[in-house]
Amino acid sequence: MSAIASLVRAGIQRVKPYASARDEFSGRASIYLDANESPYPTAYNRYPDPHQRLLKEKIAQLRGVEPNQIFLGNGSDEAIDLLLRVFCEPGKDRVVIPQPTYGMYSVSASVNLTEQVTVPLTADFQLNVAALRESTTPNCKLLFLCSPNNPSGNLLRHQDIAAILDFFPGIVVIDEAYIDFADSPGWVPRLPEFQRLVVLQTFSKAWGLAGLRLGMAFASNEIISWLNRIKPPYNINTLTQQIALEKISAPFPAAQIATLKQERARLALQLARLKITKQVYPSDANFLLVRVENANETYAHLLQHEMVVRNRSMVMLCENCLRITVGLPEENTKLIELLGGDW
Ligand SMILES: *Cc1c(COP(=O)(O)O)cnc(C)c1O
């Protein structure tokens, strides 16, 4: 058994994948009577490509990987859920989650009845490699790293991640939902070096397609094959495949990203000057984590003026912190106006 296969749950290894009509016949015919679809054209009367071939080819070119190294999910959330189901035996295996971070790792672990090992990040939201090493047991099958991290906004140090990849016995998942806002190539280019590495990216942030629900996982073909074996056959609908293909065939929205990065810098400066601000954390993402005197009051004040931010003050290490998404220039200016002066 390969190193990856020996990490896969025994029950999952025994699953015989569902073979859809489009799996059994993927060529071209002029009459399709194999999938119990309606024969009356509505533009959507046919099932979508279960393997998203055209879309994966484009993404592969863009990211410099092979199409068989890509899994597409109904949001990154589907990939997170499937990773847990492939690798973590409920009630037996464990998942390691440095906190504070994106909430879905913990929710998916709970749904999969998988014990979570919580390891706090340091005060500047970097990895505590020694603590992670100490907390890791042989039944730790998954470790979720989020870089740039949500809600803190910072990239995790490459040398720390490299150290973890060295000792962690299971699958290391790096969630790069915000990588397009960082000045870093991320970990996709380094996939050939690390057999147990999975990188998550999404169409929800820089690509501007959150409503479409399309997430990507990049890994070795072996890991991707396990995800594909247990995914719902038609998990990416026709419309999503079409629109994503159009978007990714057009130039990357570089000007928008450049503006958002400039605005991030401006907001960080202007927020730091406010009387209520204790600390603005450095960000490599499209949001800023800001510690204020009283987060609940600031949150309520903004809401009174119909502006909503994310109150993260109940989260570990984030006391009195708000997470503020970088908006349009005029929206950011409005934010600063609302928070400045006396109120
Ligand atoms: C927004 C976000 C995602 C995106 O999830 P989708 O399901 O693809 O919309 C993934 N990871 C993190 C850390 C995020 O903040």
C-alpha cells in the first residue's frame, strides 16, 4: 500500500465509486437516452461534466499543474469536508487546527465526529512549531494551515510550514483562499516536493465569484483521486462551470487586486491613527484585523450607520478585534469617517 493509501480510512478504501451515465459514456453521440434527462432543450436539460474537464485544463495551465492534480468542489468547504471524510476515522483519528483560524475546519471535523487538537498561534498569529510538534500523535491525520490566515490576515512563515511538512505524519492542508492578495507564489509550485500536501484555493475572493460556489484543491494525483472517488458525481453545476471558464479565460483582475492592496495600506494607516484603535495587524489578505478599545461598541456604531463588519472579539487571541473587509475606495473612506471624530 502507498504512503497515501495507508492514511485513507479503511471504509473509504472499500467504497466502490458511483459510476454516472457520463462516466460510462463520455464520448460524443447525437442522441442521448442514457441519463433519464428531459429531451426538451432548456440550456440546462443535460447533466454537467462530472469531471469538469475544460475548466480543469484552464486552471492547470494557469497554476502550472496537471489537470489530474485538481479537485473542484462546491466551494472550498466541500473539499474541506471530503478531506475529513477520506482521512479521518470518526472517534479514532484526530485533526490538528492552529487557532484562531477559519471556522469551517472545526465545523467539518465536528460533523465528521473527529477529535480536534487545538494549538494556539503565537501573539503575532504565527505557528508555534514546537507546540504543534508536541501535540502531534500518530493518529493525527490532517492539519489545517490557513495562509494568509483568516481572521488575522497574515501569511504564515514558509520556514515554519516547511518544518511542519517535515514531521507531520498525515496530510497537511494549506488554505490559500487569500493568496492572490499576498506577495507570495504560495505552495502550489512546491507540490512536487511534498507528497502529503494539499493546497486549497477558491474563486470566492480575488476572482469575485463567491456566489458561484467554486473551490479548488491542488495535490498529487493520488490524493485528488481519493477526493473524486467519494464526491457527489455532479457536484459542479453546468452554469458554474461555464461562468468560471469564461472568467478564467479572460485576464486576471489585476487592476482590482492592485487597488484593493493600495486601499488596504491606506486603511491600515488611517485606522491606526484613530483614537479607538489599539492595533492594526499586518495583512496579506483583502481584510484587516483591528483591535479597538471596545469592539462591541464600535460594531454597534457602524451598524447604526448601516455598515457591517465582522466582530471577532469572542475568538481566541482576538479580544476586542474587528475584521474589516477592504471595500471600494469610497466605502473605505466612509468607514474612516464613521470611526473618526466623536461618537
Ligand atoms: C473565504 C474563505 C474560503 C472560501 O470558501 P469557499 O467555500 O470557497 O467560498 C476558504 N477558506 C478561507 C480561510 C476563507 O476565508
